[in-house]
Amino acid sequence: MKTTNQFTKPITTVINSKNNLEIGGCDLVDLAKNYGTPLYVIDEKSLRTICQEYKNAFREYPKTNFMYASKALCTSALSKIISDEGFGFDVVSGGEIYTLKNAGINMKNVLFNGSNKTFEELEMAVQYDIGRISVDNFYELELLNDLTIKYSKNVNILLRITPGIECHTHEYIQTGHSDSKFGFDLTQIDDAVNFIKNNCKKLILKGLHAHIGSQIFETQVYYDEVKILINELTNIKNKYGISVDEINIGGGLGVKYTEDDNPPSIFEISNTIISSIKDCCKELNTDYPMIYLEPGRSIISTAGVTLYTVGSQKQVPNGRKYIAVDGGMADNPRPSMYQAKYHVEVANNVNRTNSEVVTVAGRYCESGDILVKDVDLPMLEKNDILCFFNTGAYNYSMSSNYNRTAKPAMVLANSGKTDIIIKRETFDDIIRNDVIPNRLR
Ligand SMILES: Cc1ncc(COP(=O)(O)O)c(C=O)c1O
């Protein structure tokens, strides 16, 4: 059975009687008209469905905790939905913690990651009694130890390790150690555990954490990762007599940006993870661990689309035809940052046949601001609406105000109704933090 991450479009996508694209029962042309473009649209049904698919896929293994990776897209309203679906949260910054706290999320269900958390962020996490902190390095162990003494609090931690598995989306290698800025190398685990045992009375080591990459299409990597985590966990138990029983497998499951992408289903991933746990625990004669999963992209990517309005067009003599839209690298930096590919369709009069190969260019002052190269589209006219699919993850969360443009609004679509969940920025928002010193007035 296919799961939501294996579709290029939100699961509610249809063509309506006006010949326009509709998502969540909402006509995308109406949304563009009512809210302006660029516009991020999130389909609530796709979001809730994928959360449920994760829960179904791991039903057989009740010791599973789902921690949505907020870095993919963190907003107050979406946090409410994701929490409502029974997920906790992986956060990597004070800003993400603040958003969740403000949305009323129980901080016990939050796990704090990151390779260089600041003292202030760690202090915030300790003050808020965050559920778990994944400690990345020795420096952080020391900072956190000082904070447990200052606040006289126990803090539950995991150690982030680099398991020596490197994923490059379609292939992976296993190495003795990874050249990664994240986490403890496998050879440093003993030193870290000794440091905790001997110096950190209030740091409670609960287990180990790893994350092997993003937009992963392989299942075997998860099998190998789990094996390494359980092996290391068992070593710690046996060697130090500490009752550690948690492994955090990270995120990474891929999504279908284009027809060329073939991510596994969530069921394939769960089968792999659960069989690795069973095999490994049998071999080592050890108990099944509590597991944490931190999916980000696979939760929110497919639920999101971005709408743009077509503006100018340019035919290069004997070259490409460029279609310019009213957004680009500031609302979606992924194509210019790492040549990410997207599926795009016209959202109005969709019965026009694709008749030319065009390149969709952003409006920003960078030649590299190209949203998608050489795609088949119908002959477009000014004010046509283009819909880019799979923009829920790492779009708004990576957006900027480049060229002093205001960030787009985001709406949540469900059963023919929409709610604004991020307001469109205004020019006042753009200058809000500007200060003109008196001597320049
Ligand atoms: C530690 C950690 N967990 C989870 C994730 C989420 O990954 P994805 O969005 O690919 O599921 C990331 C992404 O970089 C990460 O670094």
C-alpha cells in the first residue's frame, strides 16, 4: 500500500468543475485571488494522514515515539495539529522551542538536538523541563552539567553519535568513522560515558541518537543504523552497568518530488527498523529498546504547495524560454541551494495541453534564482497561476527576506475552508528592526 510520502501531490488534489486545481476542497485560483501570491498552502488531510500512517506502520512496536522534526516547517498552528496526532517534537533552536511553548505543547514531548546549542538555549531547555536533550559534544556535556547544578534539576539526555553511515540519497557507504560535524564519533563514546559517570550526577543518560541523512530512498541504511545503535547501547549497559534503553533513529525518509523519485513507503521503513531491532536484540540477548523517530520532510512536504502568479516571459533567441513568477529563492531556496527539483502544474484552465518546454525563473536578483528548469507546460499567459508541489518542507522554514521582499502567507486548507496560519509580511515587518541612530537623523 502506498503511503502519502510516495505521492507527488497532496492526497486531496483534484480538478474541479471550473477546470482549476483544488486542494483540501479549495480552488487554488480562488486562494490566489483571496490571499495573493506567492502563497503557501498546507493540506490538513495529507498532514494528518501521514501522521496516522506512521502510527499504523509502527503499531506492532508500541515502544515507538514520534518526534516531528520542526526544522522542516515550524508554525504554531501546525504544531497543534501534529501534537493532536500524538507526535512529539524534535527542535534545534530557541526559536523552535519558543514557538512550541507558545502553542501550548507539553515540553516533556520535546527533544532538543543541534551541534552547537548556545548556553542560553540549553538554559531555556532546562528551565522548561524539556523531555530529552541530545548532547552533541563534550563542550555541551560540560555546559549542561553546570546548568543541572545551577537549577538543581535532573536532565534526561541522549548522546548523539555518528554511526559511520553516509547516505547520499540513492547510495550509501559505511565507514569506520564519519567526517561529520554532528555528534560523538563511535570511538569517543567511552570517554563521553565515563565523563557523565564521573562528573555529572544530574545528567541521566537514557540512550543514543543518530541521524544518517535526508531524502533517503534506501531501507538497508536503517537496518544498519539500528544495528549499530543497539550494539553501542548494549556495550554501554554491559560495560558501565547503566540502564540505557532508548535509541533515536533520526529522520530522513524521502518524498516524491518528481516522477523520477521512488521513496519507500512508511511500512517498508517500519518493517526494516522492527526486523533490525528483533534480529539484533536476539543476537545480543538484550531487551527491546524504546525508539524515537524524527521524520520531518516525509511528514510535511507532500502536504504543502506554493502558488505563484506568472509575470514576464522571455524567449532567448535559439535558447530557453523563461517564465517569471512573483516568488523564487526567498520563499524556496532549495533549487538554487542544491539543485532541488520540483513538479509544477498550471492551476487554472488545467485542460490546456503541455505544449512547450520552459524554465520558471524567480523574481530575485540572482541569475541562479531558477525554480525549475526545462519543464513541459502549456502556453502560459500573464496572471496564470502556477502550483509547485511538495513545498511543505524546508521552504518556509528556509525562507528569507532577500531583496527586502515580504515573506508569503500560509493557509491551511481543509474540507473547502481555509485558515491563515502565517500572515503575509508587510513592508512594516521589513523595517521593524531597522534603527536609524540619532546622529544620522
Ligand atoms: C537530527 C535530525 N533529525 C531529524 C531530521 C529530519 O530529517 P528529514 O526532514 O529528512 O526527515 C534532521 C534533518 O536534518 C536531523 O538533522
